[in-house]
Amino acid sequence: MKWFKFWRYPGKFDFYRSDDRLLLIQIGIVVGVLSGFASVGLTWSLSAMLDSFAPFRQLWWAFLIPALGLMLSSLFLEKIMNEGAGHGVTEVIYSVSKVGGLMRLRSCFSRLISSCLTIGSGGSAGPEAPVVMSGAAIGSNIARFFNLNERQRITLVGCGCAGAISAIFNAPLTGMIFSMEIILGEWSMVHIIPIAAASVAGAETCRFLEGNRIAFESSAFHITSYDMAACFGLALIAALASVMLTRMLRKMHHISVKIPVPFWLRAAIGGAIVGLIGFAVPDALGEGYHTIHAMIHGMYTAGLGVAAVACLTKIITTSLTLGWGGSGGVFAPCLVIGSFAGIAFQRLLLFAFPTVMWSGEGLFALLGMAGMMSGLLQAPLTGLFLIVEITGSYDVMVSLIIVSALSTAITHYFEPTSFYLKDLIDNGSLLRPGTDQRVLSDISIREVIETDCIAVLPDMLLKDFVEIVKKSARNFFPVEDQQTGRFLGIINLNKIRPYIFNTFLYDTVVVEEIMDSDPEVVFYDDELSDVLQEMDSKNYFSMPVISHARFIGMVSKATLLDKYRDELKAQTFHIV
Amino acid sequence: MIKTLLHVFRNTPKGREVLLQSLYFCKLTGVSIVIYIPEHPKFLMYFDNDAVQVDLDKTYLADPATAKQHAEDLAEKAGVFPKFIKPKNFTASTLPDIPVHFDFMCCPRIIASLSAKISPGHIGPKVRRIINTATFPVLMPVPQFKEWKSLVVFFGGSGIDVKELKLALSLKRATGFPLYIFTQAEKTPKDYFEDVLAKSGLDGEIKKNVKKWYFFSKGKFKHNLYNIPHDALCILGAYDKEFVKDLIWGSTVELVQKTLPNTLLIAGPHYIIPPG
């Protein structure tokens, strides 16, 4: 038994004490493999579900299939798993940013099952976010099992995300970049190596089980200067599509929560509408990978109008699916919408400039995908490398860079934060490493409180108070009620100097008359960032801390900044 | 430094009894009460190395309009100044995060939607998990408010037992109530326990503050529990053993809570004695 206990604390092994990267690499590989299994499991389950529903898609009641799927998905998450559904990737970023990478064990599998029900029934969503959530939760819980510290746990959460993305797209580089760029928000050596190992482990697991396939392998493209020039226009179209999707997702969620029906009925209604739309535009259903295949291989025959309508429809069905209670991610829909946008743009170019020799429509489809991904996620590297790896098109790298960078910049103009981060920023929950907010969030009022103030009574004579001032090294004196101990006010020595030196007042003035009875105070559970802001705005150097109407101590700017420096050092020592 | 107790308030007659117990504890020990009135059927507590999700019984959401007033009235009658917390952070829109920087937490034996499925003699899995993870002890009151007038600490000679002895001594100082020690020694001689006390530097304080040491080397633990005063607050350490041992031999704390109708104060393996 002691042996078992010993192995649960590998961080204490002498071998890993000087450099824990070796430990993180080993555990990271395990996390990557398990994330790979989760990813392959979801892919197989989805494939089985989609195949089993395929014969019924043409029947009149087929619109009820997504309705049933979304309803079961929301019921499963809310009633069976008690998850309190949110967007998977956002929850992972929240966990890394705010709670040291802690995630619930149930998250290892809950989103896999719910997203399988949503997407398998025809809901417009992607399997990537659920797999990311699952991988992150696997990493977090393995870290918990081995009693690793917060930094190591965050690295393993990153490993889980990298392994998952790497496995589902067979794209190890993308997995690694996604994890660093979107999930962790920092590029440090201490993270990169274990995450790279996990990413490779995830990809190898997928290759072992499914073979080394490239998701959307494309043929080589001959890119002319006209195509390069067209990249600028395509970036604009992709950026507008990503702004539209971001806003529509948000809008749909706001509309749906206002409808006074149970959550499962709301999900069913959303699913039914998606199903009905699917009769008119079948490409708008499911994760849509077969449509991407057709577009990249130049087998998509529809014209400009149909492609543009399909693009808009996919935005609507995705928003309905995810906004009304379905479970899944936006990666796959993003790729579909992006490729539709690319095709529509290519058709427009053909119409406007019929004499120009444009490259094949497959090129525009994959440039559209990169633009859309980069715009929505505001993560140009993830978008760029994802497209390169899933299509194997290294020859279009320059065009991809142009579209990704421009699309990110244009989207940023309309939507300053990415889809994943918007809620977190609005709630003040995005605390990226090394930022002012993050450092302050890790310091509590308890740590900076100064308790050496001498309390005085309200009916004390000025003469007696002066005697106390002589003994004290501080400028602040809290005034407390003798009976209850309640905080009544504070005396700031700087404000009462005229009285102190006037001996005529010594026997006539009492403390109550010279105290500030309504000072600005800080409460025990206040955020230090708010306290510091208050101090800055009102030019205070110290403020009293109150709890349960009693004076606890003072918090001063000098102590706070000392502690801030210590915390900053502790948080950034590993960044090489 | 002010010590605080977290209480999750249930606005029902049963919840009132539990709050009365918390208020009584706070009044006697000088601890301040922080009350959370749930607005969602679940909440998360992020401890140092674990995230515990508590899925509440539906009754915790009963009559939210009167909940705060009821809690304030009870606190006022008890002469305790309450503070109400509202969650600032949410893991998901319906899943608030409750802070964990308290010195005590009051938990009824069961605080979960599965209460109907758990027999009354058991500690619910969520409460067990909180005890296992928290750095603060958990006050586990009896279902009906009952004043306690003495303190009994269960001492088995382990590391957690020394910590709980220190906790008991601090409560003894705060309340002035008589303190008893209960030891089920089996075959271990008393010298061993006295040695542990001496090594931890508590022997002098124990001699000065402990009224009686119930030391049993014979008889069944369950039967010897009869000696514990009916109006005592029992302080005990929990889950210090390996999970597998607990599974095979049963947990002492589960046996105590099943047998004794007393309010318990349980310190888990991660309990940290607060400074001051």
C-alpha cells in the first residue's frame, strides 16, 4: 500500500526534482494516447450513428431526428451528467486561466456522448471541441491523481488538448499550436516539450487505429499572381463570415434562453428547425466533412447563388444547434462555412473576370477554411497549420499566410476578441499568464493585510489618543465600538495634525469627533485588482479591511506591490 | 484574524435546524458566518487539488424570496452578524464557483440530489469528498438543533489526530467547555499515545485542559462510544487511511456518525491549522 502511495507522488522523486520536464513528457505521452483514444472513439461512434440514420434522411419525418438528438443530448448533459453545459473550449480556457487547470472527472466523457448524440443525429456542430474538453479533463485528472502542482497540471491540460486535436485531424503540429495559442496563451519551453510529446502520441494513436490518412488530401495547385491578389478579397469574405457566425451564435443563445420552455424542449425545437432546413440544404446538416471533400476535389458543381446560400444556411444551422442546447464545437462548421465562402468567392471571380485563368476551386475552398478558422478563433497560426496539415497542401503556404493574417486582422476590427474568449473577458475571467490581472488574482487580501494597527474607542479623549499615537508606528487608527467591536470609522494621522498639536483641545475633543466615519473600505473577499484600481482612482495609499462589520487590518499599496513582485517572480521563473 | 464558517442555507424547516447549529457554533467559538443561498441546483468548489461539484437537493432552492430574510432573522436571534456571498465566477452559466478560503464549513450528512437513494446512516459522497479535499474541517450537525456543552476529541495517535487535538484545544479555549479525549487503543499501550503527545509538544496543554481521557484497550469501539456525553461536540479526523483499507475495514468516521447522535466536527487529511 505504501508503494502505491509512493507512486502517486512522482513529483517528489529525486530524479525529477531538478527538472520536471522529463516527468511531464512521460505523463504527457500517456495523456496524449488517452486523448487519442477518446478522439478515435468519438469518430467511430459518430460514423456509426450517421450511417444508421442515413436511410431515414429522405423521409418526411427526418427533421425529427436532429430534434430527438439535441433533446437527448441536452437531457444527458443536464440531468444525467449534471454538467451545467457551456462551450467546451471556453470551459477549458477558464479552467487554465482561473482555477489552475482543475476539471471534473465527468468531463472526460460527458461531452463525447452528448456531442455524439447532437452531431450523429444531424445537428450542425463539430466533434473537435468535445474531444478537446475530454482530453483536457483527462490531463487534469491524471495530474490530480499524481498530485502534481498547478503549473504541471496546466501543462497536462495543454497536453490533453494537443493530443485530442492532433488525433482527430491527424495533425500533430496543429494540436501543439492550438494548445499553446488558444488554450494556454503562452509559449514557454516548459510547456512546449511535453505538449509536443503528447501531440505526437495523440497522432500516433490515431494512425495506429485508423491508418495514416490526410483528412482532406488535395492535389497540387498552380498559383498565379491573380490568385495571390484574390487572397485579399477572400480574406475579407472569410472575415465577414466569421464575424457573422460569432454574432449569430451569441444572438441565438440569447434568443433561446428567453423562450419560456424547458431546456430539453428548447433543444428539440432548435433541432427540428435544423432538420427542416436540412430538407432544403442537406449540406447544412452534420459536421459536413463530405461536403469539404467534394469542394476540395473540385466536385462541387453548384453556382455562386447556391454556394452563398449554403454558406449562410450553415451559419444559421450551426447557431441554432449550439445556441439552442446542442453540444459540439465550431471547428468543423467553420471549415464548411469557410469552404463555401471560398467557393462562392471563386464563382464570383469567374463571373467578374471570365478571361483570367484562376486556379482550381479547391484552392479557394481551403483558403476560405483557413480565413474562417483564423478569423473566428483569432488564432492565425492554428488556422494556417490546420489547413496545411489536413490538406497536405504545403505549396499554398504563402496564400494561406496572407488569408489567415488578413482575416484575423479584419475580424479583430469588428470583434476584438475571439469567440472562445468573449464570455471570459466579459466576466473578467480571462487571466493569461504573466499579465497584471493574473498576478493580482493569485494574491489574496489575507496575504497583504497588515494587522499592527492599534484600535481606539470613540469616547477616548484626544489626550489619551496622543499617547497611543506615540507608541504606534502607523498613521491609521481604527475606531471600534467597545461593546460589539464593530468598526465605526478611522483616524488618519495626516488629516488630524492640527488637532494633535493643539493642547487646548486635549481634554475637550474625543476621538469620535475627529474620526472619518465613512471611509472607503475593502472587504475580505474583494479582488485585489479592484482594490488597486480604487486606490489609483482615489489616490489612496492605504485602505481599511472590514469583515463582518469588524476591522481586520489595513491593506497598503507598498505591501501589495512587494507581494506583487514576489508573485510575478514565482509565476514567470519557468518562462525561458 | 477573523475565522469564518461557510453555510449553504436551505430555506426549509430542516435547513433552519442546520443553520441554528451553525449559528450556535459561531456564537460559542467567535467564528463569523458566511451564508450562501443557492440560486442554481449545483455549485463547484475548486480546492487545491480537486474540483468538487455539489449537486443540491431541490429543497435548497425553495422559496428564494424569503430565504435571506429567514437566515437574517435566525442570525439576529442568535446574536451573530451574517455575511451573504454571491458567486462571482461561473464555470458554466448555471454552474457557479463557490470560494473555499474558509476556516470551517457546515455540511449536513447529505448535500446532494441523490439523498433519497442514500440510507440515513451514511455520509453522502459529496460531503465525503469535501472532507477528503478541504483544508478546513466540516461541521456535521444532527438533523435537529441540539446544544452541545462539552468537547470530545477522538485521538488515535496519527498525524491528523494531532492536528485535530490542536483544533479541539483551540475550541476549548474559545468556548470554555470541558474537553475529553476518546481513544480506542486495542493492543497499543497508553505510553505510545503519551509519547505522540510529548513529541508534538502537546502533553503539557493536554494535562492542563483535558478533563478526562476515555482510554479503551478492551471492548468494541462501537460499544465504547456509549461513554461519550450526549451533549458533546465530537471532533475527529477522517480518511487518513488508504482508500482500500477504508473500503475493506470500513471508515471510523462513518461508524462514529452512524452510531452517535452528536454534532461532529470532522477534519480531513488535508486539514491545515489556520495561523493565530
